[in-house]
Amino acid sequence: MAEPSTKSDRTLLIVEDDPGLQSQMRWCFDRAQVLVADSRRDAEDVLAKHKPSVVTLDLGLPPDAGGTSEGFALLASISEHSPRTKVIVITGREERDTALQAIASGAYDFYQKPIDSQTLRFVVERAFRLSELEEQIRKLGEESAGVTPLPGLLATSQSMLTLCEQLKRVAPTETSVLITGETGTGKEILARNIHDLSKRDGGALVTINCAAIPENLLESELFGHEKGSFTGAHARKIGKVEAANGGTLFLDEIGDMPTPLQAKILRFLQERSFERVGATQSLSADVRVIAATHRNLAQMIEAGDFREDLYFRLSEICLELPPLRDRGSDVFLIAQHLLSQNETGRSLKFTEDAVEAIEAYPWPGNIRELENRVRRAAILTDSNAVSAEVLQLAESSGETVKKLKVVRAEAESLAITRALAAAGGNVSEASRLLGVSRPTLYNLIEKYSIITSSSEDD
């Protein structure tokens, strides 16, 4: 077993019993600390001592060099004792079924021979990147103040951390707060935190969704009604405003409130008095008002659909929630958290294409959409790995996946062309240089339409 180099904090373990391939692979990685093991026992010793982030594993190890039993045994051991280690299984081109079986058994990815330094570096680099991202998330999870600046929120992006600090300053005051942001960004969570951090936390937080209640019933829901005030009013009813007395009233989707009712809620904000529907006596309620909307109220005011004086009453402080697509690394952080909390109870992880798709997808439905997709994928996946296809993001990330395939194809084609040139067009010699059989090389030459100067063996 070779001693590691000291070129990087990244540690890569190459598990390979062929000295020639060991040497070839070792020199592919000049930015990593490389260790080599030629048996399952040696590999397990290295794993225990050095804890490498990434392992390349040839499944054919002694004493079963012609089979896969030792390789799969090592893979099972890594999955059990070092579940965060990314294992890239190295296989022959005819062993695709074996490679897929390895993925189902916990491997991160597979790479098919012949070995090409550019392509293999690309695959290993992606594994290091994912490992580092997961480690960052794990450390952030230990520093809960950084990841959960407020209960119910996961955030490391500067925009969200700034917003949370603003909320903490606003919450203890009695100012009205308007929360804006796209649907599904978590406006109700912010409202809950404002209430919980205020002096009214001992009272109730009462929510009414102005878009979910028919216009003819909304006034009754807000202010209550007297018995017999309209058809179906069989008894007196306490409204949301009255129920929130001493606490906080959260007017969700305030932009959908009908114009006539806007005048009545404005009067309440100005005078803190109201009448139940069908009553003549004025009542008062001591409430703090928080409103939220996904609509552009400035445009609605200009169009005459929202009262400007009501807007100024509601927006003494305005907090704007950024969409998920503008929150950088928060997207994967939230996705990873949701996956870890999946209701199946299984230990699941995202595949490389899933990570790429999650980062590339614009998330028009924001956190609500992310939660739905992750929950569904956790239930439907038939392995411990959640792919972009199971997330139903494969089509959205098609360009990313296509680029990866193109890179691999170009790297293979280039490697074959160089090997043939070095071998003077001798296919047998080129296949030896590439570490593949002659029939395999012929297939690759045909696949990539490579023109050879000679295909005859010397």
C-alpha cells in the first residue's frame, strides 16, 4: 500500500489490484491526496485510518479477482461504516448491469474502462464537490444558529440572513408589517416568528386567507355577525379580529381583499373599532396586524384595485422574501433537510444528476414545490438514491446531463485517437495502451467514427 501524497486536503482512495492501472490512475489526480489499496483488507485499513472522501473501486479484488464478491463486500462495508464516502465503481464496458447493481447497493457513480484521465478527473471532481457540499451542510447543521436563524427557516444565504435580522428587530415593536414574496416562499412562517418574538406571544396568532373565502362571507369571517343578520346566520359568530384581541391578526393574501372591504379594514386600523355584520354597536380589539401578499400592490394601486391609504397603514415595515431561485446554496440545504426528514424512514441521498438538477431548476413554486417533489421522490424511489428522473426534474436538467455525456464522449474519442497515433495505427497496441480488449476498441472506433491510418496488427 502506497503512502499518500500531500498535495491537497482532499483524500482519494484508489482500490485496484493491477499495478499498471494503479500507476495510471494515481497520476490522474495532482490536486488530491492519493492512497492506493490492492485488497479489501488494505482498503478497510485505509478507510479507518484516513477517512477518504472519495473511493474508486474495482470490484474484481483478490482472492476473487475474476469476480465481484470482494468488491461488493467492500462496498457494503463502506456503506455501513463510512456512509458519507463517495464510491465510484470502475467497471468494464460489458459490465453495465454490475455497475447498476453497485449503484443500487450504495455506490455514488460508476466509470467504465478504458481509463481516460480527463473524464475520470471530471467524475472524481464531481464526487469531491458533492462530498464537500454535504460536509458543509453537516457542519452548518451543528451550528444551528447559522442554518436556522429563525424557527422553521433554513438559511445560509446573505439575503435571508439579513431578512431574519430585520425581522428580529421589528418583532418586539407594535408596527404593522407587510410581508411580500412569491407564492410558496414561506410568508406565514415569517408571520409566526414575528408573533412569537413579540410582546404578544402569550396571545393568539389568528390567520385569515383573504383569497380563500368568498367575497360575500369575508366580512363576516373578519368581523363576525349577529344572529339573523343574513340567511344562514343561525347564531352570533365571533370574527377573526375579535378572536385575535390581545394577540396578532395575520391577513394573508391581502392583495385579494375586495375593494369595499378594504375601506372597512382601513377604518379598523385607524380607529381600532368595528361592528359585527348586522350589529349597530361598535366593538374594539387590541391587535397587531401583519399582512402578506404575492401581488404587486404598487401596480394594483396604480390600477385602482388597492387603496393607497390602506397600503401605507399596512406597510409601516415591509419585509420581502426572496424566491427560492435567488437563495443560492439554500436550495440544496433545504432539499437535503427535507430528504432527511422523509416519511419512509429510509436513509436516502441525492444522485449527482439530482444535485445538478436541483441547483439548475428555477423552482417557480418555491419551497412548496421543492417540498412536494422531494416528498414524492422519497416515496417512489426504489433505491437509496434519489435521481433527477424520480424528482421529475430530468427534463429541466436535460441540458446539464447532455453536457456531461458530451464531455465523456469527447474525452473517450480523444483518448482513442491519441492511443492510435502513439501506436502508429496498430489496434492491438492501442488497446493495450488503453487497457481494453481489441474488440472493445473496434466497437469504440466505430461508435465515434474514428478514422485510423491502419487497423492491421503488426
